[in-house]
Amino acid sequence: QVQLVESGGGLVQAGGSLRLSCTASGSIFSINAMGWYRQAPGKQRELVAGIVSGGNTNYLDSVKGRFTISRDNAKNTVYLQMNSLKPEDTAVYYCNAHIRPYFGYRESDYWGQGTQVTVSS
């Protein structure tokens, strides 16, 4: 079994910073892409930032220049540093990873439980 455990959410004032972490554990042969999604009330889940095993990254336009995604492959962990937070960043943030649990198995999508980020104005 593979688990993704997130931490780091919370309440912050506009202009503040938060750092989210997500660690994968369990049966893991390899991890390809990792990323962070978010879902605000009444809205669809959207990709905030992604990073592949080689280090290439991509970002939602509205967070470019404010958020930074990184990963520690040795720790199976992905981070999201969020600076200059805005009230519109308020959402539940979900970690996602494409994981091959055993050699020869296909990759599957795994999700964390979600962590609330609330930015007050």
C-alpha cells in the first residue's frame, strides 16, 4: 500500500507564507511526477504546480513567481513553498504522485488526504 501524508497547511494573513510537505511511503519502486492541486468551495480541482523526477516544473499562471515546488527524491517528499499569499489562494491543497509500486507494475495515481490553506484579507 502507498500513502501520501501532507502537512503544513493553516491560517495566514494575506502577504504571508506557508510551506506544504507531502511524503510518500509504503511499497514504492519509483516515483515519476509529483504535484499539488487545490480545490476551493464550489470550484473544480486545479493543478497548482507539478514536478517530474528530472526536476522540470510547471505552474498555474496565477501562482507563478509566488509559489515554488521542489522535491527530495531520497525522502520521497515534495514541497510547495507559498509566498505572497492572497485570499484567492484559499483552498484545500492535495498532494498527487504517479508511483510505480513494484518493478514491472504500471504507474498509478495516488492522492493525499488534503490540507486546508486559508488566507485572510
